[in-house]
Amino acid sequence: MNIAVLGTGMVGRAVAARLHELGHTVVVGTRDPGATLARTEPDQMGNPPYAVWQEAHRGIDLATFAGAAEVADLVVNASSGSVTFDVLRAAGAENLAGKVLLDIANPLDFSAGFPPTLSVKDTDSLAEQVQRAYPEVRVVKALNTLNADLMVEPKSLGASSTVFVSGEDPSAKAEVVALLESFGHDDVIDLGGIETARGTEMLLPLWLRLMGALGTPHFNIKVVR
Amino acid sequence: MNIAVLGTGMVGRAVAARLHELGHTVVVGTRDPGATLARTEPDQMGNPPYAVWQEAHRGIDLATFAGAAEVADLVVNASSGSVTFDVLRAAGAENLAGKVLLDIANPLDFSAGFPPTLSVKDTDSLAEQVQRAYPEVRVVKALNTLNADLMVEPKSLGASSTVFVSGEDPSAKAEVVALLESFGHDDVIDLGGIETARGTEMLLPLWLRLMGALGTPHFNIKVVR
């Protein structure tokens, strides 16, 4: 499949690398490819510069958000929730229309420090905002409940754990479930419509505190039933 | 131990019955014991009248909130979040001071229908509000993340699952952890201070949607790490 991954951070890199490894044609989207490749310092999260990562992942092209989305069959929103609407605007509604958008972003607000709060919650969600803003896009919320490494290599936990999908379009969800299963996920729960993304986005406050208590982001939840 | 269970609903009954079974002296608190015993209809959740339940649970006394709290070493807040402050006011600060309060309540707001939203979240929590209002009470948030039956009989799931404690007082948390372990919980994560209750209270939106997707409240999460 031709897949655009919007975002060059930890999540975008992890997802792009795994999709490429699985045989997909992957283009990573960024605002300004020249500027992204010109950076020589680690980003604020301590990730190495994109150019360094790209050296180790030849075969994954870098393009503008619009250029990446235009040629894609499926688009992954791997941007931060705080810039998701800027990124989608840059990608262009015409390049997204009709496509599945796997939305991994969380609406985290770091303006008051750590732990972040949620800029939207409980009576709305980022996923619903995206779906409302882009009614022709087939939005599926998934993978926003776990660390980037575990999103794409869940078996590294050594035990089954759970991920979730939320969305209005059953065939779009089926496409995303197939991708998740190709990553190694063996317990995908379909929560229902896009409204149910409120539940998974609101897991983040517990996730953040668990990371603090456990001293690692290398964990996930399993729904035992 | 002498334990007061404030609340006569599903949670209060489940916790009271289990504590009594484990050999504790349990008094259930209610606003007006005469009125509680006089009811002959199931409550709005479909639970049988308290008098019917009491017949099957002889040895568990019913008293006013204040009467129950007064004689207790440890107090369980098994009330609905919407009435928690009324219940604690009725119990009386003087009857709660210095005691461990195991707070199970969730700040669910059903005023706009189902699923409920949270009346407090993200930048505050019900547990923190209780701790601020009653600084001499040793508040421990726990058990608010799963169904009443599973709170007290977690092994009925057939696999290990996780519960959480949040609170400022290490010895109070240790007392609650010992109680949880006596119920059968084998994976209790101490999230940290009472602020971390924001995380577990905000799990409810996902819990509610999981109940919808799975068609049962008989599930819990396991933190796989």
C-alpha cells in the first residue's frame, strides 16, 4: 500500500519504519523537507536529527505534507495533537478526501508543564474534531494509547495487550485493524463510532501517571475479560 | 477491623459483604436507616431493596452515616460521586478525622444522559477535592476502575488484573493495599500522591465505552509490563 505518515517525531518514525519493513511504500510528510533535513541537533524529545534517522531508513521518502498525502492510499496522522489541524490543512483536504486517516494524535497541552492536560476531552475529542472538519475523510482513531515502540512491535512486551479502534466507517476500521494485526497486535477492540475516541484519549492521564510510577513507557494495558 | 461503608448501592453492598465475609465488623451507613429499610421497590439500578439484601447478610448493621463512621477504624466512601460531599458532611468531620478513607466514588455526571461525563477532571479530581475538604482524613483512592463484583472478587476473571492506589499517606495506602490483597488482588500499583487519582477517574470514559463494546461490565485492565 502507499502510505503517508504525517509527522517526523518518534511516532512518525516508528510507524514509517515498521510499515516500510512490512513492504509498504512509505512517504513521510513534513512542513518543509529541506528544513527537516538541515537540522543537525536532536529535537526537544532527544531524538536524533531526521537526516540521521533517514540514513538508517533508506527507501522512505520525505516530502511535504501535501506531497506525501497526495500519493497515498492511507494517511497516518502522527503529528502532535497541538499541531494536527495545521498539519492537515497543509496536507490539503483534496489530498485526504475519501482516504483512511489513522489518527494517532493525542490532544496534549503542555502549556502548564508536566504532566500535560487534555485540550479537548469528555464532551468531544480530537478525533471527532478531525472527522467534523474533514467529513470526507474516513477517520479511525487507534494506537494513541501506547508508546511508539509498542505501537509497532507489541510482541516485545512478551504478553498479549490491547489496542482500540474508533471510527464511523466499518471498512476503514477493517483496513486499520489489518494493519495493526500486521504489526503484531492480537487483541484489537472495536469500541464503536468516532465518539468512543473520547475514551482512549482520556486514557492518557492514567498512562502518564503509570509511566511515572513504573519508571518506563514500556507497558500497555490488556483488557482482561 | 471496624469498617464503615458509606452507601447502600451496588458498590457499598459488594464491599460490605466481602469485608464481613473476611471477618471484619462492618456497619453500612445511610442517610436515614428507617427510610432505607422501608423501601420495597428495586432502586433505579435494579438492585433489590436494601431490606432484602440485609436478610441475606445478617451481621452487617445499618446506621446513619455519622453512626457508622463514628465507630469505624477505616471508612469506605461507596457513595455516588454526585452525593459524596453530602455523605461526608453527614458522616461528620469529627468522625472521619485521622481515619483512612478508601474513596471508590467516581464524579460521574448523568445529567446529559448516558454515557455520563465527569463533573471534575484533568486539572482536579474528586479524590483531591475530598482530601482538600477534609485535610485530617487520610484519603486513598482505589477500586474506582472496575465493576463492584470484581472489586471484591477479582479472581473471578480467571487472570490477573490491575488495581491502583493514589494518596498522600504511605501508611494509609499500605492499609488499603492489604485490604485489596485480602480481596484477591495480586497486582496493585501505587501511582503516587492523591493527584494521580485524576488518571484513574479519567479511565471511566474508556471503561464505559468498553462496557458498551463488550456487552458486559465483567472486565478489568491489566497493566502489562
